[in-house]
Amino acid sequence: MKKMEDKILAEGKVLPGGVLKVGSFLNQQVDIRFMKEIGDEIARLYKDSGATKIFTIEASGIPIAISAGFAMGLPVVYAKKHKGSNIAGDVYSVPVKSFTHGDTNNVVVTKEFLSPEDRILIVDDFLAHGSALTGLISIVEQAGATVVGCAAAIEKGFQNGGDTLRKEGYRVESLAIIDEMTDEGVVFRKQ
Ligand code: 5GP
């Protein structure tokens, strides 16, 4: 998606440790019109997938999932990073290592929101080493549901999570893939 690449070039900031800051349009502050275009693009890519639900992880995946959910007319489910007192009953859970914080959370979803008939499109803001998407895939598979594919707004190709999932046979679509990222600039993969 050319506009995603342009936004990254115009507003993204490269931080140490292979982190890209996009707080002005994707995390923290959300560019609503652009978020609609992100949802429309995910809907275009997955229009023939037969998805029945969108699935993501709090917090930064939620705006993207909502936008894709509107565009596709599908409900959105998001995994929580902690089992708080408002999560009652049986849950699916999986440990996920956070890229940005470095700690590991037991991510949970109440069982009633995913069922074996569901065809799940998983979305997130970033795809780096793939821990978040791998955890969400595990939850979908625990529920006996089908993963139709994954969509990330930004994939950092040099951290290999996306290509590992593709080799495992999952469909992974990213609106921009960064293959190199330094203070000097960003190199995008041709898609
Ligand atoms: P992974 O689990 O694929 O290693 O990392 C993906 C998760 O870490 C995403 O949910 C995202 O919130 C966060 N993340 C990974 N890389 C970046 C980054 O460069 N910038 C930001 N803002 N978040 C990132």
C-alpha cells in the first residue's frame, strides 16, 4: 500500500533496537481517515476469504481490527494481555513475549467468542518476530477454528516473523514491509 509507505517515510521515526515509532498516525494518535483506508485495504485483500470474525490483541491492534471489521461487516474479538476480574469463565490462553516491553504475558480470550465454525482473520499493527501473531494463531487453533490469514499494517521483514509464518503455510499480508531500517532511511520490499 503506497500510502502506508509514504506515511512511514513522512512521519515514522527509527528508534534503537529495530523499533519504528508511528505514534502520530497508528499508535497513540490515530489518523482516522487513514485508518479507514487501512481497513478498506485489508477488506480488499481478504474479500474472498470467507472470514467470519476479525481477531487481534490489545491495545494497538484494536483500531485496525475495528476498521477492517467495519469494511468487511464482521465482528471483532480481541485478546487481553491479562486475565482481569471482568473475564469470567473458561478462557483460551497462551504466553506471548512482548516485543516492545520484553516481558511475557499470558494472553487470554473468553472461550464463548471463538467457535470451531469460525474462519478467523488475524490483524495487528506490527509484525516483527511474529510472537503476537503466533500466539493468536495458537488461540484460534485451541478453539478448533480456522485461520484464513493474517494482516499487519507494518511488517519489519528483517525480523523474520512474517516469512516464518508464510513458510509454515499461513497467508500473511502486510500493507508495508520494511526490509532495512537505519537512521539513514527505510527500504521497503517490493510487493
Ligand atoms: P512481534 O510479536 O511480531 O515480535 O511484535 C509485534 C508486536 O510488537 C505488535 O503487537 C506491536 O504492538 C509491537 N511492535 C513490534 N515492533 C514494533 C515497532 O517497531 N514499533 C511499534 N510501535 N510496535 C512494535
